[in-house]
Amino acid sequence: MRGSAASAPPGATAALRAGAACTDITPTDLGRTFLAGFGFDRRAEGVLEALAASALYLESGGARVALVSADLLALPRPLVDEIRARVRGIAEKRAILCCATHTHSGPDPLGLWGRSLLGRVPISSGVDREYLGWLAGRVASCVDAAVERCVPARLRAASFEVPARWTRNDRRGGARFDGAVALAFDDLEGRRIATLLNYASHPETLWSENRLVSSDFPGAFRRRSAGLAGGVPLYVSGPLGAMLTPDVPRDAGIDERRSFCEALGSALAERAEQELAGAEPQSEPTLRHAARAVRLPNANWRFRLFQRLGWLPAQTRGGCVENDVHWLRVGDVEGVSAPGEVAPEVGERMRGKLRARHRLILGLCDDEVGYVLEPGMFDDPEYRYEATVSLGRDTAAILLAAQDALVAEGWA
């Protein structure tokens, strides 16, 4: 671990300001679009609903943070770096956090789901590089728009448990993570600027037979949230790995899956607004942000092979994937990031190390390094699949150690 960069200079005004924006990131050339997250050769055949990228910008006491949520399975680190480089309104690029909702009905951003031989052996990347270049510009412009729309704001926060029937763990003995956190940022007249929901469940409701571009249930959440409160809704995935999934019947057809998708997203929005209605506003919450570099050993031969083929983008050095762990605090809300799919068991450990009343786990932030598992899961046949798409058994410990350092420094 190297370097910790905090952004809260003393002596500056603590009044909170917030701005938000949203942009369409739906691919326009479906003939070049491979859908990510299940098997090879899953070409898009149409658009069920538009994909979106949303940006929330916060500043207070001299600290500035932008949080992006994009309807993609992942935002690989090289793409994050390109987005940051194109943002004009924020000089400290490390203060731009980019999270993927992890929809399994969006374009392949990693290169792992392209053409294959007999559906088993990959023979080409699934990435449309022209699309990713266009996407980087769209997301950067969205962040700049959020900065430009920044106004004095108040924060309300609510933590709550969702009904267990909404999400299940498909691994025998696997943990649950039914906790959700909702944040509302309102201007001084009470108009909604942005709503953020942090919840853990794979956006894969439509499943592998789907061939239509879709944001899955995060899109349904945003539509219902905007209808209820206005503003820009953002959905950020929590510790959904290994293997939290919407509790739609396994044998459900596409119509039932679409209905469940809409119902889950709407229910999340309605519950969030219900909880936020009883939350007291915080007029001058202090904002702090820090990041700590980590080097994650890549013990996965498949990942190394795909990197050599140029299909899997990553920031690597000396056999390690380089990334950051972020920590932020605004008022009585505290969050920590992870660059992958955190197992709920690891997520509980992360949440337990935070100290504020409301605790965010920002998954799939700034990269996708695969599943972040407890070491014992690598020896459990129940997690055989997850082990094949994980950097290795050291990942969780390294991320947790970085979090410990950031929390200690942040609360000092």
C-alpha cells in the first residue's frame, strides 16, 4: 500500500454543496455489442431500456468528491483513468470515484464475452473500443455537468433492512446482506438534487437468455425514484459477490423476469423514500475523502492469459494489479470502496470496521478484479466458479488492511 491522499483542508467553510447529472450511455451500434456477464457470443438484438451514467458531486470544507454510477458490468481501471482525464471541472482526479451497477445486460467492457469456438473457447474480445471511447467522453461531460449544477444542499440518510424475499444467496451456507443505505441531497428549498441507494444484489434478473440491452432493476429503481422525489437517482452495488441474486424463480420465463425486475426496482425506491421521510436533515455535514493505493497479486492464470492477449484491461506492475481503496465521510455517513465483487461475508467485515451511523460499501469501484472472497472459500467446492474469476486468496486481506489504515487516519 502506498500513499494516502485526504482532501479536507482546515479552516474552510463546512457548508455542503451538491450537484448531479445523468446521461444516456446506450450503445448505438448493436451489431458490435456483445452483452457481458454470462456466456460467450451473446450479441445484443435490441434495447429494452436505455443505459445511463449518473454523477453526484459534493463539496464542503474544501473537499471535493464526485461519485459516478454507470450501467455497465464493470468500469476497468484504464477506462476510469480516461474518464478522469477528460473531466475538466475537478483537478484532483483521484477524487472521481467510478462505480458500475454490474448489469448483466450491458455491453462487454472487459473483453471476456466475445466470439467463441463452439461456445466454449474464446477467440476474440467482446469490447467495442469505439463505444468505450465515446462512453468516456459522455461520462466525463456528465461529471462536469454535476459540478456546474452544484448548489447549497442538505443531506438526509437512512439505513434499513430490506425483506429477505427480495434477494437470495445461491451458495449453500452463503451469508445474506439485506442492509441498504439511502441518501437524499436536497437544495435549501427542499427540492431533490440526488438520491443514492446502496444495495447488494446482482443485476442479472433478466438472466442469460436475454438479448436486449437493459440496466436491469437499477434502472427500475431510478425511474420510480425520480417519479417519487425528482432529482437524479444513483444506484451503487454493495457486497453482492458469491452469490447474491434477485430471488426470481429459477425457471421463470422472460415475462416473469421483466415483471420481477420492475417490481424489485420500484420496491427499493419506495422503501428508500419511506425511510428517508423520517430522517433529519444535516445542514452542514463535514466532507472528507482519502484514497490509498493497493497492489493485488494476480494468482489467476486465466486473467494473466487474457491480459497477454490484450482482452482484459488492467493497470498492472510486477504481477500485481494496481488500484485504490477509497474512504469517504459526509456527516454521519461513511463509506469504503472495493474494486470488485465483494462476498457478503467480506462485506460484513468491511461494514463492521466503519464507525459512522450509516455505512456504505461501494462495490465495483474504479475496476473489476473479480470476486473478493474469504480465503477459506477457495477450498470450498461451493465457490469453485468464483475462485476461477478472482485474483486470489490475498485480495480480501489487502483491501481490508487498506481500509483499516484509511479509517484510522480519517477519524484521527
